[in-house]
Amino acid sequence: MSCPAVTAYATAPFRPRPIVSIGAGGIVHDAHLPAYRKAGFTVAGIYDLDRDKAGALARQFGIPRVYASLAEAAAEAPAEAVFDIAVPAAALAEIVAALPEGRAVLLQKPLGESREEAERLVALCHQKHLRAAVNFQLRHAPNMLAARALLAGGALGDLHAMEARVNVYMPWHLWSFLLPHPRVEILYHSIHYLDLFRSFLGEPRSVYAKTTRHPAAAEMSPTRSAIILDYGDDVFAVITASHGNRSGRAQQESFIRWEGTRGMMVAQMGVNLNYPAGEPDTLAYCTLDNGAPSWRTVALAGNWFPDAFIGSMASVMRWADDSSQPAPTAVEDACRTMALVEAAYASSAAGGRHV
Ligand SMILES: NC(=O)c1ccc[n+]([C@@H]2O[C@H](COP(=O)([O-])OP(=O)(O)OC[C@H]3O[C@@H](n4cnc5c(N)ncnc54)[C@H](O)[C@@H]3O)[C@@H](O)[C@H]2O)c1
């Protein structure tokens, strides 16, 4: 398979722009604002339907302005600001519609609740001349950037297998909007892996999937999934994600594994192991060139949470300055990840071949 371009993944903007946050929920508290503080980005203002939540985050992170309404945020945001939208997907269209034309925007995943909604959102972004990207920040995690560089440098030879394995306890109750939602696991979690696989392997020919409920979350839509991406007969590409494992750390796992003709690489995604506090991310690789496999650990400059969130915002800031450098997860690209989500749900509903 072809190696991905490492340079597409900005870790810093040409020049930082102010940020206006729309949404003051868990992910803004846990990752967006800590990342921006670490990067030295200025958050100029914040708005949430729940004004108390916006006020609390403003106090905690020293944000000077709490907007009273979406219209006020849209009208009074600094001219160069990036709108950083982190709300449930169902609210995206209404918010994008209210933004001023021609602005830079970062939207939390998923891009709507279906492929159809994603396509409508892309059309809306075009109509408003927005430079809009989706916050698929896993691509920017330090271990994923290092993995991309190793592959591009040829350390593993030709890539022929990629596997995501997540078997953890996920505290779904943190997202009250998900509890009644008809689509949970693939749309809100495995979507990160579908997007990551596309970024390493390109577009698959087709998708096989089954998504099922877990008894510990029986009131919810399915929270565990097995997904096979079909890249032909010579590539193994599999995602399994199951979120009800309360057996303790020893039997929980959260990693991506790549296999090439000359070596293997494994990246732990620590945040899933104790969400959202997490454990550290890791990356180790082995080469098979000289007889016995020899494993090395790669020193990393941070973790998925919060460091990857610097990169996704930096890539939008760069795009805002230079139209020839669209963010790698621009809405048009994100729409293709949404197509995989839709295909996975369709495959699960259609069922397998009868025996
Ligand atoms: N790694 C990741 O990329 C990651 C992780 C967690 C959540 N998320 C995404 O971030 C989004 C928000 O998740 P969360 O964990 O913060 O959820 P949350 O429930 O903690 O917060 C959502 C916030 O959005 C606000 N809100 C809802 N509708 C709004 C509207 N129309 N205008 C303004 N505010 C509105 C709510 O009042 C709430 O404060 C979700 O789409 C989720 O998929 C992404």
C-alpha cells in the first residue's frame, strides 16, 4: 500500500488565530481547552445553550467572553477567529447555518448522524464559503504521527495489515445525549478508527460489519462492533471495539497494530483505558530484517488527549492562512469517513451469509 504523507499533518499553525468555542461540554473541558492552553492558543469567547457550563469553563480557563446567544457569538467573534464547534451532531446544521460567511471552522465528529446529513453539511459549508474541517484528531496523535513517519521511511516495508482492538469499559453515561441515540458505537467511537484506517490505507472497496448491544448497556443502542474493511485479498484491515469490559485493567486493551513485509508496529491508545483520564500512549515497532525480531520503543511528545487536539486546530488555522493547504480532515474528506459509517450500519442490518 502507498505510504501516507506525513507533512499533511500540521502540528503548529503559521500564526495562531483566536478561537471561539461553541459548546462547553465534556470534550471541551477534557481536551480542547487543555490542548489550546498547552499550545498557547487564545480562546476569545465561548457559548453553550447551558450558560452556566460556558461560564464555569470561562472561569477555569480564563476565557474573557461568554456569549449570550449563538447569534451574538457569530456576530461578535473576532474577525479572524476559528469557530470550534463541539456539540452533539444533531445540532451542527443549525450552528453552521448561523455562522458568518467565509470563516474557518472545526466541527467535532461525527459530521451529522448519517451520510445524508454529512452531504447536506458539506453543501452548507460550500454555500457559505467556509474552510471547514472535522475534528478527527486521532490522526494528529503523537504516536500516530510517529507511526506515519516510520511507515513513510520504509521501516516496516509494505503495509499489509492494520488492526484496531479496543476492549475496555467506556463510561457512556458521560454523554446523556447518546443514551437514547439509535446509533452509538460506530457513529460516535469506531468512526475514529474508520477515519484513521482511511488515512493509512486509502478507501476500501467495501465494508462488512456487525454491531451488537452489551448487557451492561442494554438500554442503549449497540456499543460493540466488529468491522472488516475490504482492501482486496492481500490486506487485512479489521476493527473490533467493545466497551463493556469491567474485568479490570489486566484484560482490557486499546491499540492499533500495523504489519508490514519487514516489521510490525503497535500503538497503545491510553485514553480508552481509563476514559477520560487515560493512560499514556505508546508506540513500539519491530523490524524483521536481521533474523530475530528486535523491538524498539519510540519516545513520544504527548498523548491523544489532549495533544492531538492541537494538530487538528493547527491544520484549520493553516488552511485559513493558505487556501492551498486544506486541512487533511476537511469536510469533503470527512464525508468519505461518514460513508464508511453508513456502509457499516447497512452491512450490520443486512446480516451475513446464511449457513
Ligand atoms: N475524541 C473526540 O473526538 C471526542 C470525544 C468526546 C466527544 N466528542 C464529540 O464532541 C461532541 C460533544 O461531546 P461532549 O463529550 O462534549 O458532550 P457533552 O454532552 O458533555 O456536551 C455537549 C454540550 O453541547 C451543548 N449543546 C448542545 N446543543 C447545543 C447548541 N445547539 N448550541 C450550543 N451548545 C449546545 C450542551 O449544552 C453541552 O454542554 C460530540 O459530538 C462528540 O462526538 C469527540
